[in-house]
Amino acid sequence: MIKVENLKKCYGSFTAVDDLSFHIEKGEIFGFVGSNGAGKTTTMKIAAGLMEPTAGTIYIDGLDIKKNRNEAKKKLGYMPDFFGVYDDLKVIEYMNFYCGIHGIPPKKRDSIIQPLIELVNLEDKKEFYVDALSRGMKQRLCLARALIHDPEVLILDEPASGLDPRARVEFRQILFTLREMKKTVLISSHILLELAEICTTIGIINRGKMVVKGSVSDIQKQLSHLNRIKLKVVSDLDATVLRLKEYPNISNINIVNGCIEFSYSGSDEDKSILLRRLVEEKLPIYHFEEAGGSLESIFMQLTEEVQDA
């Protein structure tokens, strides 16, 4: 449904998106994860037809967004990371206004607006001015706006940014409903945990390049060569860290809650040899274990691996 081919976007000498390629199947919710400035928003603006790429292209249901911009736009709804709203309009007026933009006749508008208002849980706010809504309500209203023409594809750029915990939960529930409606969704965030529960596939982007793509379990399997080890020491925490830096296959050493954590690229046999050496050198270690592939550690390992390359 969405096909990105060799996409590149340069601003002078700076490359924001660097030969990016990936494919999103129909009905899939694709989580686009990356740090601020990784290239997520640029890619999404190009996909929405709001920006020209330097090279490459994006296809929406087989339509080249560069050559068939108007036809492709009919198939997609776009929600930017920051948007302006018409504060002097009531919610129902706001939705009517955008129905008019999409050429929907007045007689058909109620049958479109009412289900969308219910979907985003704003039934009791129809007569409220947009300016009186909370940030979370405005986010939901703009999602309803993006759905007015019943697009097959939704592009949502950081839709949960700035929301409080309750608003994030409410927005996540709406995304579950969209998944049940078989909408194809490209949604971005810089927080992997936000997307893990709702996305069928996750792609991690760093410095304009796709680092890895797949389900969370697939990504964990792909990272099986990068074990995360946790050590607990009796004393001399800093001295132990300095000593570990001298060992092969060890990288990304961090102190977390009084423990030492690091990435280890050696085999299980190498790991056994490492443990034996640590004991022989009488380092003050009393606990040694695999830290496991938490979502945060997956993200950190992947992005740090690229940065250190």
C-alpha cells in the first residue's frame, strides 16, 4: 500500500533522508521510530505530497506521489506533528468546513461527521469552540478531520506528542479501532514503547537510514548477536568500567541504577571466557547476567551501533 524506493532528501550539504526504502502492506500499522531529526517527518511530508524528494519516490497504492499527486492524495489522510486549527469555529463547524474542502455535499455531511465524532469520543463537544478543547481533544479532532474522505492510508506524525498519560491511552484505543477498520497507518514517534503494542511492524530510522524493520520479536531476533550484559559490583564501580573498556567485544558501557550494563558481540563461548577472566582478575563482581532485550535497549543499541560505525 505504501512503497518507499531509494528516497533521498538533501538540504544543501545536509542529507535528511539517505537512500531510504521500505514497504508497508495493506492493513498494516507501521511504527516509524527514530530520534528527533532522524528523518521521520521529512519522509512523511514527502509521502503526503507536501515536499519534493531530491531522489527516489513514494508510491501510494501503486500511484507515484510525484507523478499522480492529486490521485494519491485522495487515498491518504495526513496528520502533521504540529498543526493550526481554526479556534473561532465550533467542532461541528470545523468538520463541516473540511467536508466542504473535500467536496462533500451538505446533505451527506451529517452521515459522515457523526460517526467520526463518535470514533474520536467528541460527541459531547460538538458545540464547543475548538479553542476551548484540551490538547488531547484537538489531536483527536484533527484525526477525525484526516478521516473525512475515508482514506485508505493514514500518515500520523507524532500524534501523541505532548499528550498527558490519559490522553495517550485514549489515542491508542482509537488506533486499535483503526486497525480493526483495516486502515493502513504510518505512524511516527521517538518513543518505541508507544508503538510496540499497537503496531504490526516497526522500522527504526537513524540519520536518514532504516536501521532495522520488523515486528518487535523479529527485531529482538535480529539483535541476537548483540547481548546486553548486566554486572553488579561490591565496590570500585568506575574502576571496573575502565577495566571493561579494555576487553574485546564490549561496547556501549553504561551505569544504570548502580549496575554496569554493556553490549557484548561475542558468542556464548566468548561470554563464558569473559566471565572466567573477570573472576581470575578478581574484579569486585558478585552478579553477572544477560540484561535482556528491552525495547529501550534495542533502540539504544541500534542507534549507537550506527553512530559508532
